[in-house]
Amino acid sequence: MAYEFKLPDLGEGLTEGEIARWLVSEGQEIGEDDPLVEIQTDKTTVEIPSPAAGTVTSILVEEGKVVPVGTVLVVIGGGPNGEQSRADGPSTTVLQDVEAAREDGSKPSDTVLRGGAGRGRATPLVRRIAQELGVDLEGVAGSGPAGRITEVDVRRAAGDEDGKPSEGRREPLRGVRRQIAEHLARAHREVPPVTWVEECDFSGVDRKLLVPSVLKACAESLREFPELNARLDGDAILYLDRYDLGIAVQTEQGLVVPVVRGCDSRSLQELAADVERLAESARAGGLKPEELRGSTFTVTSAGKLGGLLQTPIVNHPEVAILSIGRIGPRPVVRDGAVVAAEIGYVSLTFDHRVVDGARAAEFGLAVIRRLEG
């Protein structure tokens, strides 16, 4: 008997997911609710348990693949003849194609996912090379035995007429890095950005509370300048009446932006506790999908490595992002005398379709006034 497991609808409007990591292997015995696969969605990873017990007959989608909801991921159970116990289980054609792929040493082709056999058969190594080069095996004619696609076929399809390996090391975009690339490319493509910069005296700010202090100052200032707490919605501007601010956190997997809710109404201590919790979860890869969605404005503090100032990219679909550069003792003029103060630069990048330059500058100065106390 066989059970065909498909990528489930994970909610929040998601239509696809990336296979981040298989937690089982073919031939392994698993129980119901045992860890099965990790799915990468919208900058976070979701572990999905097995819906059935049995032997992992075949894994149909390799790690790193992005597939739509409803795609068959794995077959659990089933004998050599592909017997099934469910009407929605894998078809005999699917299992026969899986067995044929096993016999010649290849992985099941992408056509298996659609229930048919045909082109696209290749070994795991060739499939990995195709993925790295961005080659769709469905469009490649194989020159190997029984029409199998070879490495030379893939490299020729990628534009190398000689079919020789290209110089250097190629690493495919996966997981968080792929999400970042897609997100920032869209922001760069759609948003006409302008960056405003001004210095701020942070002498009166507890540096241990820097991020929550900036969140609080931004949220209070956003009340005065609602166009920065908005988004472009078709041919209209949507002004949001909540102040849920994203904080950029660097992790080993890449940059993620968890959301601190209600920054306008919570105390500095409450914000600090939430910032610390979210940052720790981000670095541990344990953020929940809902903790990464719904921000209305973003704050980033570049820290010691960030240089004097930054020109951050707007976190689409928001219309503005504020960045704090490296803070340190610098000479300033106070009452006609040169003195040392803890100075850092505040950078505000905004979507000029929604926010005018003068209003952006007024907002930035309002944030600075609150930080300088």
C-alpha cells in the first residue's frame, strides 16, 4: 500500500515552498508524525511531520527545489507493483517511472511530479549541475544511453558549446538567500528610492537599549507622519493604523526581518524583551511565519561593522526604512566650543512615489529629537 504526500497549503497566501532539507531517506522506516521534511517559506523554515507510517519508497523532489502547493513530494509505503490504498495516491505510472529511474541509477524526473514518464531523466549529479546552471531538464534532449541526459548535454543547454565545466565555483541560491534575492530585486525594480541623512547625538541613549529606543522614537513619529507608515496599494495609498515595526537581524542563513508589534503603545522594557526574543529566535532559525509578516516600517542598526552611514533598500511593500550607522565619539560644536559627543548618522530611505522629500526630512528630524531627548 502506498501514500502520496503532497506539499500542503501552509496558509498566509503562500503558493509554493522550497525543499530545504529531507529528514528521511529512501528505504527508511518512519512512523506517523515523525519528522519528514523541512520546507522553506518566506524567510522561515517549517518542519512537517509524516502523515503516515511506513517505508519511504521514493523521494520525488530533491533539496533546493521550489515547487507549488499540491506537488507530490514523497511516496510512503507501496510494494514493487505500486499497489495503493487511496484513490488520491500515486498512479501506477508514477511508481513505474520511479522504479525505472531507480534501475538506471537516476532520480525520478520532474515529469513524475505530473504523473507521466518521458524526457528529463538524469543522474543526481547531473540534476544538481542543471539546478546550479538554471537549466530545465524538461527542455534538454539526452544523448546518453536510453536518452539519459548527460553533464555535457546540460552544459551545452546552459550556453557552453563545448560542454566543458565553467571556471570557478557555482552555488545555487537557496533558502533565505533566495528569498532575500527575490525580495530585494523586486524592491529595487519597483521602488524609486531617495535617502536622507542627518547626524544624531546618542549621548543620552542607553546603548543596550538602542534598538528599542529607535523603535519607540520611530513609532511615535510615524503618528505625526502617516505617509511613512503606509503602502502603495494599486492606484491608492493605504495608511495603516498600527505600528508593527520590522527589525533587520543578521543570521548565518542571511538577513531576516522579524516584526515587533505595537511599538507605539508598549514600554521601552517590553520592546527590549521582544527585540531580544525575536533576535535569538532568528539566529536559531526558530521564527514562526507570523513573526515575519505584517511590518509597517523597518529599522536596522548596522552596528560596529556598518560604517558611518547606509543607504538601505526599502522593505517592500513598505515605503520607508530607517538605519542607524556606527556610533562613536566625534567632535561637535556646543556653545561655541568643540567637544566630543557620541554621534551617529540616521539614514532614511523612502519611496518617493508616496513620500515627499520635505516630509521625509521632517520625520527624520522628529525621530532625532526624540532620541536626543
